[in-house]
Amino acid sequence: EPKPEPKPPKDMGEMVEQGKKLVMEEMDKAIRNVIGSVSLSVGLAWEHAFHAATDTIIDNNTYMSSNKNLARTAVAVISFGIMFPAWWKHIVQKAKRSIETIQALIDEENKNKRGE
């Protein structure tokens, strides 16, 4: 949905306020893009490190190295069993919050920062 055109400013002060608002909106978009990019990089780095660690463990274990596919499957199942409950408890539950709940938390945090 396109944004409505802003009203022309009545005076210089209003023009400055409109400019600040536009700059803040663009900065917010830029910061979100940077956060998304860094998050992707961190995720890929963790995946690479985990894969390298798994290969090292399997290759240096006589029993596991003789049956690498079974060992990789076992490591994947064990990892899933460890990580899934924590992911469900901490990530999914936060993602299920409503916009109103999230906004209330942000407002409360901002209120505490201001010392109100």
C-alpha cells in the first residue's frame, strides 16, 4: 500500500520535522538491512563451523569413519534432539507474540530508559 504524500510544510520548523522523520525512516530501513545481512552471515558461519566440527569428529573416530553416512545421520538426530526444544521454547514463542505485545514491550523499555 503506497504511503500518502506528506502535506506541504507550513513553515521552516515543520519542514525540518518532516525531513527528520524521512531520514529516521530511511535509517531504520538501512539498519534493518544491515541486521539481516549480519544475521545471515552469522548463520552461515555457524553452519560451516558445525559441518567442519562434525566431519572432524567422524573422521577421527575409527567406528564412525567406517560408516560416515550413519554417523552423520546420528549426529544430525542428536543435534536436533538437543536444539529443537530450546528453539521451540525461546525463538518460536517470541515469534508468536502479537504486534501489540511487542510494541508494549518496546514502549516499556523506552519508558525505563527515560527514567519515567
